[in-house]
Amino acid sequence: MPEQIALTEATYYILLSLVTPRHGYGIMQQAEELSSGRVRLAAGTLYGALNSLCEKGWIVPLPGEAGSRKKEYRITEKGLAVLTDELGRLRELVENGEAVLKGELQ
């Protein structure tokens, strides 16, 4: 079994946002919308995270239009696998928490 990595909430929402290709501002909007306003990515945080995610091979920049400063990104297969693993990890956390609170696990 591969090593499980706990993603930060910001990274989770960035990857989730990039299931559909988006540019930076679109990622910021989608993360805020998906989290009901709880996750607000500052530009510096976002672009630092995008660089890091590109280096890990979890996302890739898409070819841009000539002369445009907007850069779109999309999640890679590796990034989708990481996101899927994280969703499973989070699901397990919730299930265990619910079971303990209901008295099913001691």
C-alpha cells in the first residue's frame, strides 16, 4: 500500500477545483464556493501551491494563448490518484468518528 499523505485543506480544494481546467482566479472562486466560503486562497498562497503541485506532477499547466498572461491548469492522473486516496482517508475518519460517537467502537 502506498504511503498515505494527508493533504492540507487548501491543497485538497485546489486539486478538486482542477478536475475541470481553470486559471488561478477560477481556482480561488471554486475553492471558496466548494467550501461554503471557509477556504479563501490568497494569490501568493495559491501560486506557491500551484508551483509545488506542478513539481510533484499532480497538476500541469495547459498551453496558453499567445500574449495571454492567464495560465490554466488541470489535474494529472497522479494528482487524481492522490485526491481519490485523500477522499478515502477522509471518509474513514468520518466513519470512525461517527462509530465512536454512536458507541459502536470503544
